[in-house]
Amino acid sequence: MNNRDNPLRLSVGYFYNKPIGYSREIPVDVEHLELDDLVINNLKSGVVVSRTREGLLLQVKGMADVETDCVRCLKDFFLTVDFDFEELYQFPSRTREETDLILSNDGYIDLRSLYREYLILALPIKRLCKPDCKGLCVICGTNLNDATCEHQTNPPALEHIEGEETN
């Protein structure tokens, strides 16, 4: 179904002449993949392709380890994310808008851009390399997971702010 050079390029040409409602699941398992600036390991997903009146409906569910950076210490690490999406690839005669996904006449669809987009959307905003990540020293930038710095061993004392009354 898919080729070795691009495992996200699926052969779907045989669906064109199938009856409406015909569907089939295509497994997509890839050990390592680079999608532009996104590095992915251990991609395991299934693509259910269903023939509809308008074209081919793709329903994708999966999980992958996506390389990202920790929001606290800025260290690169792989984060496991679950993702799922549905997209309709329309027959050229059924196209309504410029943004529609169009089936090509060669019988293949390339899912690289869709996988990239939905994997990025699946990443949480607060990505931590580990739950107890200590982050960086705000003064010198030392990664506090790897070492301590003089700023952390003797934290500055809270000083009286000028103009503020104390009780």
C-alpha cells in the first residue's frame, strides 16, 4: 500500500471504482520519519479509507514520539502524543473550494503535510522533559537539572521595596 521512500504516500487508486461505502484500513508504522522541521520516531497509526459520493474519507488514529523542546529547560526530547483526524479527499469533479483536498489522477495521496499538521496540533502547550524539571537559572541560564549555580545556592533575600510600608 505504501512505499519505502515515503511511507505516507498511499496507493488509493483502486478505491475510485469501488461502490460507495467500501472501506479498508491501511496500517502506517514507521520507525523514523522527518517531516520538514518535525522529527518523528515510532509512528504507529491506522488509516481507514472509505469511498463516499464526494471522494475518499480518511480517518486516522495513531501515536508517535515527536521531538520537541522542554518549556522550562529548553532541552530537546521526544514526547509521545496521540492524534486523530478526518479529512475528505474530493474527486476533481466535486471540488467546491480552493482549500479542498483533491484526489490526483495517479491514484496516490501523500499524507506527509496532514500528519505534520495534526502532530503539531497534538503537542501540548506545556511540554516538559520530566514532571519535576527544574528549568534554567533566570540569572545565568544554567540548566538546573544538570548542575547548580551560585544563584540557586544563595537565593537573594527579599529586600524592602522603596516606598512600601512594613507592618
